[in-house]
Amino acid sequence: MTAGASDLVEVSDLHFSYGELTIFRGLSLRIPRGKVVAILGGSGSGKSTLLKLIGGQLAPAAGGIRVDGKTVHELGSRELYALRRKMGMMFQASGLFTDLSVYENIAFPIREHYHLPEELVRSLVLMKLDAVGLRGARDMMPGDLSGGMTRRVALARAIATDPMLAMYDEPFAGLDPISLNVVATLIRKLNDALGLTSILVTYDVSESLKVVDYIYVIAEGRLMGEGTPDELLNFTDPYIDQFLKARPDGPVRFHFPGLPLKEELKLG
């Protein structure tokens, strides 16, 4: 994707490791404002780690990440907190507070970041819940919700403060086909209605192809391919072809790197 002033997120020559385990080896990509962009990759490819780097929870070993013109890992705690106020996050496991009602879960980030009259907080919470179709469930507890409802509440919380950037970590995991389609459609509609920029990290190829504007595919610490959904479906690269079409045979490895089994058994 061509660089431009309209980019909200810029990842440049990113390097990052967990100890000796290398996650990124010079990853570069850009997220333009107002778009829904998917980051696709297999388990362990670093998708969730990338979101943590964008949010400043982790710092790169080399390279950089800029959000809204600011280099994230160079910000002081106060500046980073201010930047995070403009971000919304839908966690992989939803991350709802189990001891708080649906209403209180949505109200939490609003109260945390802004000192507003409770009457206004109530109006904002009800509007966000209405947007995901769960206004009538506001008094329920997270433990009483279905998987699809839980995801929708997490989505409402991610957009509760009208962020400029919404990040979704595996939003479709564990959902039935109907709930999955509902959540995917909501992500697209809310992005356009609220003027957000959305980053969707997932391994769910079929659903993400329906709702995103642009796709990056990452593996082995680097960018393997990029393009619009139609462009990627016509890629001839063996990795892209295997991943997008779920072929059992190809360059995508099944085993985590390690010694050959015979050598491992001898060491025992």
C-alpha cells in the first residue's frame, strides 16, 4: 500500500523477539485512515503481538511504529496514555469484567477516561449497546451471555469512547456461523458509521475477505503478501495460495521448530 499522509498507523522495518524466539524480521506495513484492514496469519505468526506493539505494551528491538504521527515506543507514560485514549481494543477472549454487568462493562472506559455526568454516561452506554443490538441485555452478567453476545458486548466496549483506531484480536474465534457473520458485519458498519480506522487480526480467511478493504498476510516474521481481497485471491505465491485456500500441503509448517524427533528421543 502506497505511503501517504492519510496513514494512521505506520510500521517500519519492525524487529521483535521474545527471548531467542524471533517474531518479526523487518515487517513494514501501513494502515490508512477510515479503512478496515486485516492482518492474516497462522497461529504464532505474531498477529496479537503486533497489536501490543501498536498499543505500546511492548517495544520493538529495532524499527518503529507511528500512530497518528507519533512514534509509540518513544512516548512518555503521560503521552502514551493520551494516545491510548484514542484506541479501542476488542480482546481475543473478549476480556469482559465478570463481576460487572453488561452496562457497567461499557460504562467503565467512559468513566475511566472522561468525567461526565452519569446521565450522559447512561445515554452513551445505551447508544453503544443499541448499535450492537444488545440494549435489552444491559442488566445481564457476562457469565449469562452466549458466545456471540459476549463478542458483541466486547465490540460495544471497544467503541465506547469513539476511538480513532479500533483493534480486534481474533473477533471470530469460537463463534457459530450466524454469530460470526453478525460480528463481521457490525465491524464493517460501525467502522463506516463512526469514521473509525479498524485493524482486524485473524486467521479466519473467508469472513475477513468479505468485510475488509485491504489485507496483509504475515508469516515467519515478515510480510508474505498484501492486496485487496480480490488481488490476494489471484496470488500465485505458494504460501498465500495455501493459507487462503486452506490447502493441507504447502510451505506452511505444522510443527514448531525443534530437533528432529529421532534426535530428541535419543537425548532422553
